[in-house]
Amino acid sequence: MKRVLTTCTYCGVGCGFYLVSNDEGQLVGVEASREHPVAQGQLCVKGWNAFQFVQHPDRLKQPLIRRNGQLSPAFWDESMKTIAGRLKEIQRKHGNDSIAFFASAKTSNEENYLMMKLARAVFKTNNVDHCARLCHASTVVGLAQMFGSGAMTNSISCVEQADCILVIGSNTTEQHPLIGSRIVKAVRKGAKLIVADNRKIRLARLAGLHIRHRNGTDVALLNSMMNVIIREGLENKEFIADRTEKYEEFRKVVEKYPPEKGASICGVTAEEIVQAARIYAQAKNAMIVYSMGITQHTHGVDNVRSCGNLAMLTGNYGRPGVGVNPLRGQNNVQGACDMGALPNVFSGYQAVTDAAIRQKFEKAWGVEGLPDTPGLAVTTALDAAAEGKLKALYIMGENPMMSDPDQNHVRKALENLEFLAVQDIFETPTTQLAHVVLPATSWAEKDGTFTSTERRVQRIRTAIEPVGESRPDWRILCDVAMLAGYGGMKYDSPKEILDEVASVTPSYGGITFERIGQFGLQWPCPNKEHAGTPILHVGKFTRGKGVFAAVDYRPSVELPDDEYPYVLSTGRIYFHYHTGTMTRRSKLLDREERFPFVEVNENDARRLKIRDRQWVCVSTRRGEVKAQARVADVVPPGVLFMPFHFEEGAANVLTINALDPEAKIPEFKVCAAAIRSTP
Amino acid sequence: MKAYDETDLALSFQALGADYDVRVPILLSDGTRSLGRLEEGKMALAGGKLGAKPTSVFFPQMDLVFQQKGTNVRMQAPPSKPLMVVGLTAQDADCLAFLDRFFSTNFKDDLYRQKRMNSAVVVLSGKCGRDGEMLRLSSGNCDLELVFDGDRYLALAHSQTGKAMAEKMKGGLETDEISLGRLQRESKALPDDELKLLQRASSLLLDNKVPEDFWVDISNRCIACTACNLACPTCNCFDVFDWKCGDSCVNRYRLWDSCQLDGFMREASGHNPMGTEALRTRRRIHHKLAADVIRWGQMGCFLCGRCDEVCPTGIGIKAVSREMVEKYG
């Protein structure tokens, strides 16, 4: 038996546990870490089963190269030379920006940093991004502008110190279970819970107030709540005067949203809005928890700004039990952003447009001419590929065929590329379109760090030998860089890579493998003596004063009409994870949810003569998929909800590729759809 | 009777390693105590019950049942040496006895029995709980018991196996039984409030005095993490699955399952006798406190407290029993 302490590979909560392997080197279970500050000996169902997929027989075990249209087994040497050679060739032929790189929120900080370095230092392009574009790009843009830092302001332990928790657009017990459970406990201890979400999620059963506003009307709801707060004199005048700016401009916009107007836009009552405003504003310590319900809209950044406004208006920053807390969806989506796997910033959110910053990185990396204009995002890169402007794409651990909006558009984009390289742990619909596929190791087979939603940088540790011929992503990236002619990416271990990260990234300046130890360090941690920062914006905001944002409500891009009379919203469910590659290969998790499904309100189902568990067709202007109807009162009439985990009923065949103008995040939460029984 | 210090015990366990695959409480890297081999970490006998399901030594979370190659089926081989498990508490030993009976009655579980057969179980009791807290002495349903008096461990053999083990132990000082008598009295004087609470809750369930609404309320707080089952030393449900291991080769594994999951009892038709969260929450408690009483004549919970510790929302069996008794008497 061997037990290795590591960090969970699923959501962003960052639970620590032990992977247990037997004498034959097979993973046989998970043991909780009783001492871990977040897990405290507890895990969710995915955590308890996180070992299951690692040694699944479907693992990619050797490289594949496309020959005569078919992917066939190949040697590493040939595969790596093909990748480096083809990328260099396309760079020479079409220019630096004809290539894009997708890093991954599933891989480690070190690997994201290297992907970013490979794109910028070796191929001289800022076309590097990752799936944060699909989840919290709105947060990174919105909160960074308002406060100077685009991350969760508080720590997970703060949840139980709140007197009021506003959960808006987060199904917390399912998607961040060990944060959701703290909300459950806080409510038991007397905290007031407001849930603003039109699905009847578990937390709604425990909420004092459940507001079921129409999808995509969050700005109107929050503006109306703030209208009430100002009208009733419940705002924190001292905080506004001392710590914020642009209040008057903001107030004028909010004035236009009396609760009656908000109620009419949101489809709720004015009384509910008034009640929510009072409960939130009158609490001593009020916390906002939000997630994809806020961010995945064409007005996602405005939604985020509204959350930020509400907390500033009431002075809920910089102490335990308060703040604006975006819950990051993936194990290392926070870290992938921190590492600069984004088209506009280097690690630590240092802008590529800043000449002094570029100079710093040029010196550190021993290169010249780092590109100075922001590159393509995940979403816009696929648009560029579809238009024939982007020629090559190098993807590490992402599956855009399943995760990005409008699958037919994504397929067209990927098929249009001259060269596509993908490294992953399983075959996916994306690897099926690649020219070269490399087998990567999973998180259980390598060392490194993940950064959780509360900015906690934690270790992952090698628990078992690599499966087949798989190699860690960081080693693969180093070899590609070397073959492409760059000598500045030679490392013996991820520890060395993190040391380099610390040397060029102020917020990670004091973070090393040694200092992370068993339980991690929360950034900002600028130097080796710094103990980390559990709560941001204490005393003053990172940028100095907080900036109020005056935002007006804008409707979603595609609203229901006669042809497509339903609103379709997509998301995750408890037992599965993202594109299903791991959870659908875990016995218990897959058994719990075996089929693609669509939630339909019972009144709609009755009218449409659709029974529970009956197979139905859901269609939008993009396509049609089959799914099992799940008839209940979870969604309100007129709304459909589909998870996006199932290849055989991919919700992203249906979603719309409409983007927030600033964050370039797609509108996964609202598009117009139709539903009918299958013949 | 002999009393041993930790150095004696480490040497003794090493010596017994000639006959057994010895597992003792060790300190993992973050301070968690767990069962492991002596060479895998610093021995940490004191500190109370271990966090993980202690019966997992004999019934691991995932276990190979057999391998089929062509027409040839090879069952999992028995362990090369019998297991010797040190560090169960008296409650854990009760749980193990419960599990032994379950896996040997009617359905005989070969995989469990081949690990359990010839194994040796050593209970730790006395003043070796967390911060020196007194742990109940066993009822004798183990092979050897090490009773900590605050200074040394008094070795009590409860079986022939235990006697043979005691003879092979190293070092130790001969001691009288005065100290043991004192510890036995202290053990008997330990409060039994929790047991009474559990018995009261059991009666309420057997008398059908707990309405469905109660279970709806509890289930609203359940996030279906399944930890209550995975940590419980008497929970024994598993599912099986097959993985290909090459051309015409299949490995069949079993894996801990949980009655808190919708798929646990769902039938192929889609019908599910435990189709609501409330029914599943009720089942977990009802099974331990009522169904087991009817079937085995004793409750299936021995108050180890693990489900209460691992439950993220505070609805372990003790907490639910307390709430039940507060509401319905």
C-alpha cells in the first residue's frame, strides 16, 4: 500500500486527499486527509471516486499520427518532430499569428506557464488561451477592472462566518460541494440564504428567499436591489466615500431600476426584490457567491460588475464572511489564468501591451521581440480557424468539440486547420480530428501545483507510474520547444519551473514547493517571508479605490420566438465533469447518470405530452440532439436545462456562439430552443 | 502480564512480520493517521480511532475479483502472508465482528474471507485516544489488546493466536494487574449517553414514530457525497465492473457502493424502490438502527463516529439520531 497526498483533479475547491495504491501499483482508492484545511477529512462523490478513471483501459498509451486519413500508432520521436516541424513550417509560411495554443485548466500551473512561454517566447504569438474563456473570463475582466484583482475576494472558510449569503447563478452543492456544504451548515447556524436562480437547486430548498428570475436578467435584478438599498438608505456611506470612486455615475444608472421595473424584466415580484435587498443590506456580514449563471452571458462582464457594485454599495469587502466570491469551476482554472495562459497577459496578469513587462520577460527568457498586441481567445481562435485565418492549433488537455459553443462550427473550424496537435489522456471527439495525438499523463502520475478557487496554490504528487508511454505535459512542451530551436525551456522538474514562475510573477514571488508544504499558500504571496493572503482588499482595494461600474441591462442575444419557444440553458451536473472523459469512465459516477437528459417543467411536459424519461429531440438554429426528458419542477415553465457532458447528446450542438464583447465568453446560459417527442 | 513501551512494540511488530503482513497506525505526511506498514511511516499508536474505514484492510474500496483470459478464469490469489492489523478500537473490533458475520452468513464472500482468514487483530484501548482520552476496553473479540496506561501498553491476549503473538513479542516488563483493573473500571465508567441516544432512536424507528417529513428535511441537507457509507466500518455494499486488460482478457473488480446513490437500487426498467432522496436517507439510518436489529438482533452502528466526522453537512448517524429523539421523544 502506498498513500500519496495530492489535490483533487475535479472542481476548483481544492480538496486534499490521499491516493491509495496497492503493491502492484494500481490505484485502489482514496483516503481523506483529516488535517487538510479545506477538505477536513470530507470529500464529494467525485473526490471519493477520483482514482477511478486514471488506469482505465481506454487511456491513450502511445502517440498517434494521421496517415492516409487514419490515426495510427507512432513513436514519440517522430510525433514530436512532426509537431515542431509543422508548426515552424506554418509559422514561416503564414506568420506568427497563424498558430494558436490552448493551455488547460486541468493541467498544472507549471504546464500552463510553459504553454504560455512556448507560444510567446518560441512562436512569438499571444494566441494563447484556455477554457477559462468559457467559464470565468467575465470575472477576470470585470473584477480586475473594479478592484485590481479578478479572483475570489475571500476564503472558503469565510462562508461559515457570513450572516447572509446571496447565491446567484451557482448550484453550489453540486458544483463546489465542499463549499455548498459550508453554506448548508451556515444556514443551520442561522445565516440568511438568498438563492437567485430560476432552477430549483438544492440550496433553494434551504433558502429563506428563492428568486426565480428569468435567465439573463441578472443586471436588472441586481440594479433593482441596489435601487432599493439606496432608496431606503441602507448603503454604507462611509465605505462608499472612503474606498470607492465613480459612485454618482453608478447611482444615476441604478435610479432607472425601481423594483417594479426590475420585477417586470425579471419575471419576479417587486416584493421579492425589496426583500432580497433588505436582507442582504441589513446583514452585518453579507457574502456573494456566484458562478456560471452570472458569467456565461453576452453581458457576463456586466453581471460580474453588478455583483461587485452590490458588495461595494454595502461595504462588504476586506473582512471574514463577506466579499464577492466567484467559484472557479476547474481544479486549476485559477492557476491557468494566473500563469498567463490568456491572450493579453503574462503570468500574474502582467499586460503584454506594457513595454517594461515585455522587457522583463524578454530578459528572463533570453529572447527578443515578444509580441505586444493581445492575441486570439479560445472562442475567437476557432472563429478565425473557421474563416481560414488561423492555420494551426496546438491543444493541451482541452476538448473544444464538446466544451465550446456550436459544435458544428467547432468541427468546421478544426477541420479547416492545416495542422492540429492534441495532447490528452483519453481519445476525445477533438483528438479524432487531430493530425498528431500525444498521450499525456494524468494528475496522478506527475508532480506540480494547482491553484484553487480561493487562490490556494497546492501540490499534486506522483502516486503511480505513467500509464503506457504517456508523458507529463510539461516534459512534452519542453521537448517541443527544444525541437523548435529554443534552448530556454530545459527543466529537471516542475519545482524548477515554479521557481521560474516566482521569479517573474509578483503575486507568486514567495511560492515554492518547499513553502507550499502540505496545505498550500494563498496568493498574493510576494516574497519568501510572506504568509499568503486569505482575504483580499483588507483596508484598501488592490488597485487603490474600488470603481463602481454603471451598467445597464441588455437582453440576451437569442430570445425565444414562435419557432424556438424555449430558453435553453446548459451546465454541469453533480456526477459528471465537463466533457465526461473522466467521470464517464468512473463506474459509480457513470452509473448515476447514464444518458444525456433535458430538464423540462412539468406543465410544459404535460402540454407537449412528454413523459419523464422519454426520449425527446431538442433543437435550436444550430442543430438537434436526442436526450431523455427529465420532467420536474426544477426548471420553470418555458425553460430547458441540459448538461454538456454527453457525446451522444452533446448540448453544445445546440448552444450559440454569441460572445460577450469584452470577455469573449459564450452565452451558454441562454439560447432559443424547441423540444418535441422523438418519432 | 507484560507492559511494553513503543520501542518494544515496534520491535515486536517487526518480529511478527516474519509471520504476518503487519499493518499499524502510521503518520502520513500531513499528520493524518492511517494503517500502513512499519516502513511506510512513523508508527503512531496513540491518537484514537483512525479516520478511514478500518475494515478496508479486508474489504478495500476497489479490489480485483478475478481475471478472465480466454476461457481461463483466475480468482484473486490469497495474500502470501496473513494480515496482522494493529490499531482498531474496541468499537472497530465490534464492527469487524459484525462484518465477519455478514460476509460468512448465507452469501459467503471468498474475497473477504481469504484476507480475513488467519489474520490477527490487535485492539488499542486505554488512555491512547486523542490528547490522552480514555478509549473503551474491548469485549475480547480480538486476538490481542494493548491497553495504554499512560506510560506503557499492557498486553492482553484474547485468543490462541493472540497468545502465540504475545510470546513472540520483544522486550516488555512484567507487571501486576492492578493497573489493568483500574483501567477496566475507568472503561466501564465511560459515559453511555450516546448509546442510550442511539437505542432511543432505534426504538422510535422500530415503533414507526418518525414521519416521512423528517427524512425529507434531512435529505435536503444531504449532498450525496456517500462518505457516510465509505467511512462506515459495517457498510459492506459493493458494485462490480469489468475492464478489458488486453485482447480476450477481462478484469472484474468490485468497488464500494453507497445506498445514498439513486443508481444503487435502480432497476433496469427504470423503476427504483429507493427513488427519492428522502427514502435513501431514511434507509441508511433505518438499516443500521432498525433492519439490522430485526435481522441480527443488534444495531449495525457501534458509535465509532466516523460518519459524523466525514459528513460535510452534519447529518451523520449520531446527529440524525439526536435530532430524531429531540423531535419525537
